[in-house]
Amino acid sequence: MAKKQINVAMIGAGFMGRTHSNAYLKVAKFFDVPVVPRMKVMCDINEAAARSMAERWGWEEVMTDYRKVVARPDIDMVDILTPNNTHVEIACAAARAGKIVACEKPLAMDAAEAKKMVACVRKAGVPSFVSFNYRRLPAVSLARQLVQEGRIGRVYHVRAQYLQDWIMNPDFPLVWRLDRRVCGSGSRGDLGAHIIDMARFITGEEFESVSGMAETFIKERPAGRMDGVGLSAAGGGGGGAKMGKVTVDDATLFLARFSGGAVGAFEATRFAAGRKNGIHIEVNGARGSLVFDFERMNELRFHDHTAPQHLQGWTTIMATDSSHPYAGAWWPPGHIIGYEHGFINQLADELRFIGGELKEYHPDFADGLRVQEVLDAVMKSAASGRWVAVK
């Protein structure tokens, strides 16, 4: 019997459009989901980009005005992949139109906008999803499971890093991700949002207070290509090009205190030479420790501190067995998965929630707001030089 379909409109034809399109194409082939996504409309203000995305990935229609898209009665779900300064406007319009709303991270420019987005979806009574895709990697979900099972005991320490190097070249152009008016923040929101969410997800604890610092190493860059979305450090046009001011942080570091008494250290930078997408999170507890490293994303390292002394050490768990979260939908044990699979796993859970198989779904917009509140507190702390409580 044919399954129920939901018509999806995707807003934004940039880099993330490929990852989401790939998920829509593959999710029902690997997961027995109760509803199936139909790739109905690809929307971008750049019609050529939207048409190219639609033709390559199989979107049925192309539009350039999101207002017309959300007003269509045949659209069930709106997926927002646009720059951060547009999220609140599009999300609230979609919610008022009764659509399911999904949005890329960070959820908004700041906590005030994120709070408005939460209010919009709650008032409309529609589901909301925010794309913290790393939660759905089998090794990361396994880490959460081990903490919930008490295998590392009370959490003492959380230390996390998100390291990239794609803007180190001073000639790299002033793309929108370096303009605070468009993105809200630099490494803090772009990278820090992910490790903040991963810490909340794995430990189950909330951030209580933070002490942060931020730095912009390259103050000016060649202007004139503000639509760029590439994640490489190819030169962008030195040689007398007009220069523009960089208005976001290149690196952000902060200390944190958690609701359960744990302490944490977090670092997000786009100036770590040699690191393309280096995500590392370690959790130390009274009974043991966990380590996840995205550069070895199929593995979770676990130390059992309760084992006999002569047996203590680090165990590397290859999280590819069917007993591990999500792994059973993919390949036989030892046959590793990649970056794109987190998005597919995430979409599978979204569809299960829409179809009624899951009673709750996280992360939703409320989770996105929690992360935004931490990001805002870090910014306030960096400006004041003091510890700041997270709302």
C-alpha cells in the first residue's frame, strides 16, 4: 500500500541544499518511515541557482519568492536553508500558514529572534525541527546512551572543539558568513552552536553560566562577493581590490558551568591550520570517560574506570553494528558511513514524528533557543570580561 506523502519546499540553494536534498532522496530507501517526502518546490532568490539545484536533485518546481511558496495549500513542510538573518521571517510566515517548519542552525541571529520563532510555531501548533545533524551519528547517539545508562557516572568535565581553517587566507573574500548583519556571528554561531548542542545532547545537562573570549584575526578582506558560500581558502581577489571590514569573530573560546555541577571548556575557530572539519568532544565522569572525534566519526572511545586496574584503558567501539543507534539501517558491521548519513538519520526521525511513531522530537526550535541563549551569553561575557549567567 502506498504511503502518505508530504510535499516539501526547500528555501535556499546553497551548500546545505545538497545535503538536505540527498536526505529527501534517500531516506525512504533505507528507513521504513510512515510518511514519504515529495520534493515539490525548490526556492531561492537566485533563480538560476534554484533551477540548477532542482534539475540536479529532482525538485519538481522552481520559485523565487518564499512568501508565495508558504501560501501554497499543497505545501506541507518548509525547510529553511537561507542565511541566518532571514530565518525568523521565513519560519514565522511558514508557521502562520500551518506548515511544518525545519530550519538550519544556528536557529536565529540571537536569542530574541529564536524566542519569537518558538512562539510562532507554538501558537500555530506546528512541528519544528532544527538541523543539529551530528546528534544522529551513531557514535554520538551511542555516547548519549552510555551516559544515560550511568556507565560514566556523574559528569565532571566536558571539553569540546570545532576547528576549521577555510578563511585563513587574508585574500579570502568578504562572504556573507563574515558579515554580522547577515549571519549574526562567526565561529561562535557557525561552529559553536554544534558543540553546545552536542554537549547538551550527550550529557543531558544545561549550561548555567559561561566566561568567554573572542578574536578577529583578519580585520579586513576583499569585498564584493557577499553571496559566496564555499568552505575553502582559495584567494578571492587581492591586488588592489576594495576592502571591507570583517564584523564577526574568527575564534571564540569559553568556559562553562553546567546544571549538574560539571565544568566545561569550548573552542570554535576557523583559523586552525590543517583542520577542515575537526569536531572533538570528551566527557569525563566518576566512572569513566567518552571521546568522539569527527575525523574518525564511526568510532566512539570509551574508558571504564571501574574495571580492574590491570584491564583499564581506552576501548575503541566501531559504532556500525545493528545494535548501535541508526546503524542497522545501513550496511553490515564495519562498513562505515559518512557525513551525509547524519542528515538522512535526522530526517528519518522527523518523518517518524510527523507520522506519529515518535511521541517527541528533539532538537526542535526550543532546543535551538537554548543554544542561542548560550551563544548570546558567551558574546556578553566576551564583551564584559565577566562570567555571565545563561537565561
